[in-house]
Amino acid sequence: MTVDLTPGPVAEDLARRTARFVRETVVPVEERLGGVPGSDDVRLELQRAAREAGVFAPHVSPEYGGHGLDMRDRAFVFEEAGYSLLGPLALNIAAPDEGNMHMLEAIASPAQKERYLRPLAAGATRSCFAMTEPAPGVGSDPAALATTAERIPGGWRIDGRKWFITGADGADFVIVMARTSGAPGDAGGATMFLVDAGNPGMRIVRHIETLDESLFGGHAEMLFDGCTVPDDAVLGEVDEGFRYARVRLGPARTTHCMRWLGIARRAQDIAVARAAERELFGSRLAELGMVQAMIADNEIDIAAAHGLILQACADLDRGGSGAQSTSIAKTFCAEAVWRVVDRSLQICGALGVSGDVLLGRFLRETRPFRIYDGPSETHRWSIARRVVRRHDAAHAR
């Protein structure tokens, strides 16, 4: 199977303009704020600038104001946006909104698309995706889902506790996963619901302090206590939530890889610039063998990650589940990005751990990627199981 490693002409132009926009407009704001976006005014100003530059919402179909790029072409644009921690926010392709837009386009009713997708794609609203729960609830194992939704006259009552809900603070609506049949441990029986902010049965219990701070709206713990919603709040079909989650999961894993690969490239650029100008022991750092090895290893990790992302994109664009290729890409990229940032910081020495460059912030932001969207250990388990099943099936034939 051949995988095209080049962008289409539209994506090539958009990626070039995105790169220029991020470097000239977004990076100065990022450096001024230390990589943490802070107020909604920052988001709105960056998104206004992205619209003016013609690079806003590259992933959404033209019907909803975007450029309609497929997964392969998104890879080139998202990577350029990810060159700054605030680039994805500016283009409206940051998590969780980007994944929610993808899923709403795929499964929402026409009325739901007008009410939720259109303003979300325009940057007029924000959203979050409430699935993860405190132990023993759902985490790496979706079947552990404990939050329930029971039928009541005219709608549903949702009860449960969620945590590490990215973007919850200030979100205009929540897509919440709740169990509508079965019990924790069962493979099916989940349903997705659209819950508007201000619902008296839904509230943020606390904001969870974490290593990372660049994802807008933070990470919250939420309580659903007698949260009632009408029948038209069901997203898709009842009891099909786990199937719909897979619609979101593979692409969302892959777009995370695209964005963080941009930060890996940024870290490498910072390190190479430092190595080229810093002189020690009678020569430039860039001429010392151990530093050259780290620079080379960074390039290898970046190139390999880019190739695995494009492989996953090809599988998804062909309509496949991409389960194996997205797991491989996610596992490798999460670890490779960390290695690149860590080596880059090491090359920069004292400068790397200072606040004069953002490498320390990059390190804090990229470390959790080895946990969210499935920890590396879970992905390795799944990858190995698929390989063994393939062997067993071939042997049986």
C-alpha cells in the first residue's frame, strides 16, 4: 500500500500560510504569556487574527466555514499550527473542540449541527467531552463506564461524576457519555448526550491542578446530579455511544500527534540555534559529537513520527477504523515528542531550564500525552493483541 507523503496543493498553500501566521502572530503572544493562554480575550483575539489570515478552521467542511481538509492534508497544517502551544487555539483546532467538531459533523442531526456545530466551528462557543471518571469508573477501559442515564417522562436523567474533563471551564455545552443499559464492565450500553451549560444538574466540583496548563479551560471534575435533558439531547442513537466514541477516538489521537509534533520541531529549532551559537571547549556545541548525536536522534524521531501519522491518516481517509495504525502512531509520537523536547532542553543546558526559552513549558505540556488518549501501556497491549489475533487467524487458515 502506497502512502502519499506530500500535501495536496490546497493544503500545501494553507500549511505555508499557517507557518507564517504562527511565527509572526502567535509565537510573540505565546512567549509573552509563557505558553499559557489565560483569558478568553486571548483566544478571541488569536482566532480573529487567524480568520483575517485565512487559516481558520482547516478541518471543518466549507458548509460550516472551514477548509474541509481530509486527515492527510490536516497533518501538514496541524503540525504547522502546533509549532506554538497557542497555534491550535488560534486556528480553532485545539482539543477537545476539534474532536467534538469531527464527531458532530459525523453523527449529529441537522438540528444539532445548527445549534452546536455551527457556532463551535465559528469559535463563538466552546465545548468539552465528558467521559473519564474517577476510579473505579471509566479510564483506559471504556467498559468501566459508571455514569448512568435513565429515562424519565420527556427525556433523561443523568447521574455520575467525571474528571479530567479538558476545557470544561467556560464550555458552552458538554458531550457526556452515560450508561443507558447494562452495568459497568459490559462492552455496550452507552449513550452520548448534549448538555447545555447552566443545566442545574451539572456543575464543576473543582479544577484539577496538573502539569500542563496550555489546554484552554483546564481540566475539571464535574458532577451530574439529577441532570435532566430532553429526548433531543441524545447525540446519535441510544446505546451506540461506544461505537460513536470510536468515530472520534482514532482521528483525535492522530490530530494530537500532529499538533505535538509541531512542538517537537520547535524544540529542535531552539536547540539547534543554541548549539550553533554557543561555544564551549574551543568549539561550537554543534561540532561536539554528543550534541550532534542528540540533534540527529531528534531528527530521526521527528521524521519517524511524521511518517507514522501519515500512515494513520491514510487508513482513516480510506474509511477504515485505523485502530492499529492510530495506536502505533499515538504510542510512538507521545514518547518521541517527549524525547525530542527533553534532548533539546539538555542541549540548551542552563538556558533550557530557565524561563528565557519555553522548553521547560514544552516539557510540562508534552508529558501528559503519554497518558491521555490511552496510556502507552494500554496501546502496546492492544497492538500486541491485534498482532497475535492476526497470527492465529493466518495459522487457522
